[in-house]
Amino acid sequence: MDKKTLRDLIIKQRGLISEADSRAKSEAIAKQLCKTDFYQKARTVFCFVSKAGEPNTEPIIRQIFADGKVLCVPRTYPDGLMEAVPAGEDAIASKEADWPSFFGIPEPPKELGTIDRGELDMIVVPSLAVDIDGYRLGFGGGYYDRFIESFRGLRTRPFTVAIQFAEFYYIKKLPRESHDSQVDAIITEEGIIIPSSRP
């Protein structure tokens, strides 16, 4: 099955998950993530702002603040690039009302500055689906693949984690291309998976 066909199928399947189930699964994913060593050791966490159908990242973001860590959220550009923007509790609280929207996702306004990507310790990555090898199926923009790839060759790089509902974790390989990037770990509401062949 090609990527476009699989994307369309998964988007339909995600729409069948009830709000109550999504909320419960999202809370479980947050608990799984926040008990890991790689989360505990991270000081600065880059986390996407979720939209409908995705695991809700609000429980993760709440815990980041509760643990005194620095939260960064993505700001994207039409040329396919993405940067990390530190966002405090007040900024996050106002995102629905005050932040501009890009593809239906609130993004931090320009007055919130950026952080050097070298300061990131962990990146929480979105996906439509993820497979046993740590390859993701995204929406096709390639933002996260380019962002993750930008750390290759650096002495230190952030730990990358894809969060996903268990029904969209695939034991079989997803369709992939040469520019697709692996993640270091996958977390579902059912547990933590470390790919056998990590980047």
C-alpha cells in the first residue's frame, strides 16, 4: 500500500476513536513517557502541539511544566523548515486564542523567540502511524524528518520519541523513502518499544 492510500485509511480510522478513549489513551501515553529515563534526564523537551485525532500532548506538556523542564514547541515555515520555540505556561494557556494557525495547528507567534537546537534533549514526534523499526508515516510535509536529520553528525543529539495509539503501531514495515528518519523510541498507551535498529 502506498503512503497516500495508507494516510487516507488511517485518518478515517482515527476518526472512529471516541473522545473518551482518546483522552484515556493520551493520559496513559503521557505516564509511559514521563517514567522513562530519557524523559527524566531531559532538561529541555521539544513537543508538538496536538490536533484532533492525534494523541493529546496536553498531559505531557503539563508534566513538563510540573517537573520544571523547559518546553519548546515547533514553528514551521512554508519552505519546510522548523525551529524550536520556548513556551511557558502562560503562552501555552493562550495558544488557542492568540496563536496563529498553520494547517489547523496553533503555532507560537513571532514575538516568542527561538532556542538553539543544540539545547534540545528530547523531541516528541507526531505520526499517523509508526512501525517496529521506528519509521513514521507523517502527513507528507517532511518537517520532522528534516528536523531530525539536521542533528546527524553532531556530537550530541536529542533523543527522539514517537507517541502513537497502539492500533497505529505496525509490526510490519511501513512504506518508506530514503529521506525518512527513524526515532529512538516509540510509546503507546500499552508500553515502550525500542527499535532493534536505532538511528
